[in-house]
Amino acid sequence: MALVLYPDSDQEDDTNPQPPSTDSKAGASVTRPGKRKRSAELPPLPAAFHDLYAVNARISTSDDPSLHGGRKRAIPHVEGNWPSHVYLEWIPSQPESQSLHHLIGQVKVSIQHVNDGRKNLLVLPDIVPSLLSPLGTPLPLHVSLSRTLQIKTDDRESFLETLTSALRTSMVKPFSLRFSKMKWVPNYERNRWFLVLVAHRPPQDELNRLLDSCNNATRQAGHPGLYVGGKGDGPMQNESCHNQSQNPTKKTPEKCPINGLDRTENFHVSVAWNLAEPDTACIKLVNELDVSKIVATLEPSFDNVKVKIGSTVHSVDLGLRKAGLGTRGGLLGLG
């Protein structure tokens, strides 16, 4: 049986056009009500939408770097382990995204410009932006508050409860972040390098306070903390701060937090990556690049902490005193 094609509402309107009536006295054209105008701009997606698609679809059951731009899995997949990560999420607006693309382009141009005056040319790193998916859709950026943790199946809910309680105890309220400069940062295994924006220390030291809470929670769960001095994990900043914080009779310098080390220099947002270690001259060039005008337009705000356990993302609101996520059916939504 052949299908009958019915015209849609737009086609019906077009087949019987209604010309606007004209007031003969005033000579003004009056549009009759009827056909609705289509909105040129769609409303933004709710923030929770990104949590539903925070993990890419699995293409292969084995580690195949050719499917991921040459990237290798840092931690082999083990049945019963759930790769987990604690972080602050930043979804750049359209103007912010344009500024970030311009920033990456400026780095590439600067490296090429240096080569114009050199006999021994620098090896140009293959800088891959982290702003878009392979399909061209915008990707959220993040500030890490933990390493990639391997949480056992039976420990997921207890870990989330411990972490949530620690974050609530920190009493950190929603805050904004600014950036100071750019630099290259390796991952823990040093098999991938990231072009990052380095964070300024916020007025209330929110980043250090959140990191201390997260490290305390991961330590209780038997996992290593972030920025605790391991290889590739960021240098220990100002060890003297730690010593002075242990001795209350000594005045703590203004740059040192009251309850721990100042790790602000380690906090960053990755905007691009490269598989090979950049040339020393390239690293120095990026460190000295003046990006003040561009980063001045970037000021992401954070009102929650994201906790990704496996493919599920949980959101812990900042500024709340009560522990618990308020998720129906248990913290993990399993019961």
C-alpha cells in the first residue's frame, strides 16, 4: 500500500498565502496573526545534559591507539574496577570558545615565527585542540581534583559518601576562576603533553581547600592523592609552607594556605594536547608568551564538583552543609 503524503503546517500556509491587510487611511501594513516565526537561536542545553554523555562510546574492547589519535590507555582495564575522576567542569560559552581557539592558534603561529629566524628548526608539536569532539561538537573542559582512580564495584557508594562528606566539610562556596599564563604539562606517565591555562589563586583559596578535601577522601579510600609530589604529578610547592603550618608560633606567609601547601601553580585547564614531549625552546616560548589580553576574557564559574565513577557522573553542589547528594534511590541510583 502506498503511503499518503500529507503536507505539514508550513506547506499549508505556503499554499494559501495571506497577504497583509493595508490600512487605506494610514497606508500602514498590518500583519495578520497566524503563522509563527521560527526562533533563530535554540535555548542552551541544561548543564545536566553533559553528564549523561560524559564518556565516549566504546569503539573497541581492546586498547587500540589508532582509534584515539595515537593515545594509549594509561591504566589497563580490569573487570570490577571503575575508572573515576573528581573535577570542576567548565563549559565554555561561544565567545570563550572563540578566545580559546585564538589562543591555540597564537601558540602555533609563535612557534612558526621563531623558526623563521633559526637555522636549526624547532620540531613543531602536533597540537590537537581539546575543544571539539571528532564530530565537531563542543566539549567541556575541567580542572582536576583527583588522579584517575580505580574504584572497586563494592566500594563505589562508600567512596562517594566519603568524598561528598569531605567536600561539604570544606565549606567552599561557588566561585569564579581566572588564569595567569600558559605552559606545557605532562600526564603522570609522561606519554602525553598538554597545553594548559594556569589558574590564579582565588581570593578564598577555594582550589586548595577542595583539593585537600579530595585528597583526604581518596586517602581514606586507599588511593593516592593529586599533586603530592610523585613523578609527573606536579612539583611540591614551597615545602617551607608545610613546615610553618605545623608550627603555629611562626607567621605563615601570605602566599601559603593555612592548612597545607599552596598548589595553585599545579591547577590548570587543558585546552590542547600532543603525544611527544615538546622541544625545550617550545616549552620556554609558551611559558613566556603574553596571553594576558585573551585570558582576561575568560572567567569560568563553578557551583558544583563533578564525580565521575565509570560512566556515571554525580554532581556535588558547593555551599551546602548537609552531606549526601540528594539522589533518589541511593547515591549511585542503584537502590
